[in-house]
Amino acid sequence: MSEFDIELLSVSKSFAGLSVVRDINLQVPAGEFVSILGPSGCGKTTTLNMIAGFSAPSQGDIRISGHSQVKVPPERRNLGLVFQNYALFPHMTVAENVGFGLRMRGAPRIEICAAVKSALRSVHLDGFDARYPAELSGGQQQRVALARAIAPKPSVLLLDEPLSNLDLKLREAMRVELKEIHKTLGMTFIHVTHDQEEAMAMSDRIIVMDAGAIAQQGTPGDIYRNPASRFVADFIGRSNILPVSAYSSSAAGVKLSIEGSPIVLRAPSGAADGGVISFCSIRPQSLTLVAPAALTDGTNWLEATIHRVIDLGDHAELEVVVEGGHRLVLHHPGSAMGARSYQPGQAVTMSVDPADVRPLSR
Ligand SMILES: Nc1ncnc2c1ncn2[C@@H]1O[C@H](COP(=O)(O)OP(=O)(O)OP(=O)(O)O)[C@@H](O)[C@H]1O
Ligand SMILES: [Mg+2]
């Protein structure tokens, strides 16, 4: 037995010579909730399909509890599957849908009944047994699909964009529910999404994919605070990315000269990967509008002109232009009334704590 429930070892996949998944190394310990997150077409579903056994890796190995799965057919991998289009059987009741997998395995009737009941309780659909899919809302149908996947008690649940067909409110409610179900059942969840908020809200760990390869993996907080690349900084949350033309390091940190601009920004240290600094990233909420009199030596301050103000109710989004023409987005918290006093064309001063400037090499 391996301590890891699922391992991907240098897994690659090509279709007709075109490389789609490249050298993925991944270890998912039993009981973890992992999200594979990345833009459309980056290879998430392809990776999940290889774990499920629907397609074989072109290279590399996939192990479950230490055993290579390459020759194991999907139905013998003890995995539960939930997809974007819940694909319930319309002519079967909820109970028949949920019991389908166990029936196919020839489980005794009494066992199926108990498993269906327990699965429906897990997804808060007790008493819905006799309904047909057409008599359920989208969120309820998705919960039936979830119950169907967990009823045979798989050790791992694979979820491919399970919430993307639901409206925003329902999606947010289901995030919480999925997380609860994960906690209650103690199964390993491997969840695929292109929605960073969803991944942040639910996962113990996020695997960020870019163009078939893993760009970064870590806890949601770690990835958000310490993005390893420009791609990750921009994909997880929002970031202002500024090009760096030159820099100098000292014990106090690093000073970054912004390309095409007299701006010099202090940051606490060099790029995390030790590479040549080419960019820096600043979160919109790390930029603060300040009165010039409030400036102190230790911080970064920038002169800017407001280009656009978008009132978003709980905060305002200001697009500003700094010296050299770079555009930055700033989130101004608090009442939108306060933000209304800012007008396009107005000159402002912004500060950003050096700790919030992140040097990046790529
Ligand atoms: N059977 C196939 N034959 C050829 N190309 C394929 C096949 N399946 C996927 N691809 C290609 O592989 C790439 C990755 O596809 P994949 O479905 O894994 O992306 P994804 O990350 O799941 O995207 P999305 O978020 O849109 O679902 C795409 O460019 C896709 O066109
Ligand atoms: Mg997909």
C-alpha cells in the first residue's frame, strides 16, 4: 500500500502527435479534496479521463493505492464519477438512478436499498426516492448525480465541472454542500474546474494547469499569496502585472525599475524561483489611495491619473494610469459613495506595501 491514494507519474497524453498533457506528476493522499484548475483546453478533462481509465496515458503511470492502473478497466478502479451534464436516466426514478451502479454489480436488493437511502441522505434529498429527474430542479438533479456516484462507496470521487450548469446562487450553495459531503464521507475528491473561486472555496489543495502542464500546486491561500508565475498571479484572483527592466538586491530587499517608467518599487525579496526578475505583480486590493501628506519613506508610492471608475456596490474598481502609461486596477473598499468622489482625469497618489509587491521571473 502506498500512502497516496492516487499517483500520476510523469503522465503525458498526445492526440495524433499533438501533446495535450505534459509530464504531470501528482500525488493525492487519501481523503484530500484536490481541484485541478486551469483555463479551457489546458488538459483538465483529459487528465481526469486518464485517472478514470477512459483513455490511456501516452507515457507515464497512474497508480491507485500503489498499484498501476494502466491495464485496469474503468469499472474496476473503484472510482465514482460526476460530470457537468448530470446525465441521469430520465425513465428511472431517483432511487433507481442512485442504485444503478450497485444493481449493475449485482448487489443484493437490501444492500442497494440501504446504500440509496444513505446516499440520498448525504446529499439532503431524503424522501425524493420516487420522483423522476424531470420533476427536479437543476441543483437537485446534480445532487442525485452525486448520490449515484457515492452510493457504491468508491474510495475516490472524480468530479468534472459538476457545478458549471447551475446558476450562480445555486453554484455557491452547492460549493458549501460538496465540501460538507466531502468532510462527512472522507473520500478523496479530485475535482476539475476552470472557476478559480470555486477551487479556492472548496479545495485542500489546488493544482493549477497551464497548456497541459502543472503551473503550480499548493493550498488556496499559498497559491493566492505566493503565485509562482505571471500566469498563476493573473489566473488566481486578479493581478496587476508590471514589466521590470532592471533591479538591484540588498539585505533590505529588492528595488525594481518598471520598464518605460521612472517608477521604482521596493519588494521584500527576489523572485521565488531565484530566476531573473522580469515582472512584478500587485493585487488590486493592495493598492491604496492616500493623501500625499501621509507618505512615509518605507513604502512604495505612485502617482497616477484615474482613467475609469466602476462602482460595484461593496467596493469600487478604479482603473488608473501611472507614469510610463501602465494601467493598473485598484480596489477601493468601503462605501461606494466614497468612491463616487473620484472622477476620471483626477490625479491621485497610491501606496503599496513592499510586502505586497511580488517579483516574478516568468
Ligand atoms: N479525443 C481527442 N482527440 C483530439 N484532441 C483532443 C481530444 N480530447 C481532447 N483533445 C484536445 O486536448 C486539449 C485539452 O482538452 P481537455 O478536454 O482536456 O481540456 P479542458 O482543460 O478540460 O478544457 P475545458 O475547461 O474547456 O473543459 C484540447 O485542445 C482538446 O481539443
Ligand atoms: Mg473539460
